[in-house]
Amino acid sequence: MTMVSGRSAPHTGAEAPEISRCPVCGGAERVLLDLGEVPVNVTALHRSAAAALAAPSGRFELTLCDGCGYVRNRAFDESLLTYDEQYENALDFSPTFREYRDHLADALFQRYGLGGREIVEIGCGQGAFLAALCRDGRARGRGFDPSHRPGDEPLPGTVRIERTHFDPALHRDGGALLCGRHVLEHLPDPLAFLTALRPATSAVYLEVPSGNAVFGGDGCWDLIYQHVSYFSAATLVRLLERAGFGVTDVRERFGDQYLSVEARNGGASTVTRPDVASFVQRADDGAATLRGRLAAARHRIRTEHAAGRTVAIWGAGAKAATFLNLVGEPVDAAVDLNPRKHGTFVAGTAVEIAAPARLATLRPGTVFIFNPVYRTEIASELASLDVAAEVLLP
């Protein structure tokens, strides 16, 4: 196995023997993809290049269950991760994302008749989605997140946030609707958590990265250590049913990059069970092509530098950190709309994050982006900066 930036290069393991049992369905698991050692927290704010280079790393070895399509990092070590005020994963500085967030909030508000009622959000971050649900005092909101920084996000007076994890044993009132957006994939035992959660609420809305996008589209850079699990629709439905919920809706959102599920406490599911075999094939194919995508990206960076041109990345979040750590080639700049990231450094690298205006002086020949949903928005920003770079999805 070759090395990438001092870390093990990815390789597939579809030929490996069965090694463990799936915690969702009890079926046999096999190794799908081994990324070696990777930074464990790619969304932490590192204030110096030295701190970013010294970021803790952990083993990343994905297994796949052919029976239900569940993918997980079997080497995950929860003790390596800390979610505190240095955790920064907000996407709300993008107009494209804000439009999605607000539309979703309005749809859920209407569907569940939330006017004047209480909504609970676990892993609420700085509270932007909860604020959208409760704006103008139309509902009451209670959020839970140890990484919350009071004052970062203007919140309605009807919203309060506790800087702690949501514990179903301690918080029995989950409100009229309990939301968990991009939380479930972080939990080492999602089945146990959902089972414990069921008595606390009558209805849940959950959202995770779509396994279809991660393994079959442009979401492959969403392979990060914090994500223990990767869900197909079939896995997510089965998981909720095993926890005692009846699933009422499952669908892909936000350019098919997110997978959402809505469920009620008890009762039978009303959705058609999604196909497992097609996702298993997709996962195998996606894992097999990752090496080629990395090789193509390395070649492009080297070619640009050899020609005297600079290379930048737009969007210095989790996907960008994964890309930089796996590709192992230096880029000249990383830019992001989130001002809280400016002046910090990408985990595992010495790449400093700046405002997009940095590109007006750098004038890169290539700008890598990691989410096609933002392509139009980014192209417009580059045009306003008079930057004629080629925008590429690696």
C-alpha cells in the first residue's frame, strides 16, 4: 500500500473474508474500503498550521452488509472525538443552502401542524434550522448541542439551546416533532439511540448524507471519520423499524445528496421498502473508483503547477479536508464563505482558509469544488471577482 501525506492510501477490500456482524440486521459484514489513518475531526477550527498538522488521526475501515446495505467504520473510536466550541460545520452562509433550509422548515411546520407547539432538535449546531422552524415566534424550540456558541446565530425568543448532548433517558419530552439533521451518522450505535429515543417523541425527522451520493455520485469526499455510518434508504427504513417506529416518508433531498426519513412512534410503515441489492452494487463500484478519482486530481494539480498556474479549493469544510488529506498534493488556497473559518487551517494540512476575495489576487487556473449543488453560486462569485478559472468536481 502506498502512502498519501504520511497516511495510508485507500484500497478496496471487497475480496476480504467476512469479519463481523451487522448491528442493524445481524448479517455478515465485509471490508469495503480502507482509508488508513485520517484526521478524526475535519471540521474543527485549527488556529495554526502546526495545530492542523498535529490533528489527531484514527483508523478508517469501512465494512458493508450485503443484507441491508449498512456501511460503517468498524475501526471507529469514540474516545478520539470531542464536539465542543471548536467544531464548525455551518453551511448557512450559502444562499443556496439557506433556501433549502427555509423551505424544509416551512414544509415540516405545515405538515406537522407545529404552530404554538414545541419542537426539539438534537445536534442543532448554532440553531439556524431551529430558528427557521420557530421564526416570528410561531413555535417553541429546544435545541441540544455541546458545540453551540451563544450569540453566533440570532435566535427567536421562543428558542433555547442547551450546550449538552440530548440524552433520551434524561429528556423524555421530545416535543411535537423531534429533528436530528446530520446527527445519526455520528453515533456509534444508532439502533440503541433510536430505540431509547422512541418513548420521548411521537414523530421524528432525520436527515443524513445519502449513501447513494457518497458511493455513486459526487459525494465521495463526504467520507470522514466523524461519520461512523453511511446509510442507504433500505438501511434507514430497517433501522427505524427495528427501533419501533413506523416510517411514513423516505426520500433524497438537496440535489439527492441528503437522505431524509420521517417516522412516527409505533404503527406500521407506509413506504415501499427500498431495494438493497442496487445500493450494494453502487457501494462496491464507488469504492473501486475512488483511487482513479484521486489519481486524476493529483495529475491535474501537478499539471497546473508545472505550467506555473495556481490551484484553489472552494468550500473548506469536511469534504475539502478529506480530499486534501487523501490526494496528498499541495494546493495554493482554500476559500470559504463562512467568516468563522477565515485564518484557520484545514485539519491534517497546512492550508490556510481565507475569504473568496483571496482568489482575486491569486487568480487560479483551477478551482476544485466538492458539491455540484453550489456550482452556479460559485461560478457567479468567481465572475464577480473576475476570476476565469476552470471549476472542477474531482
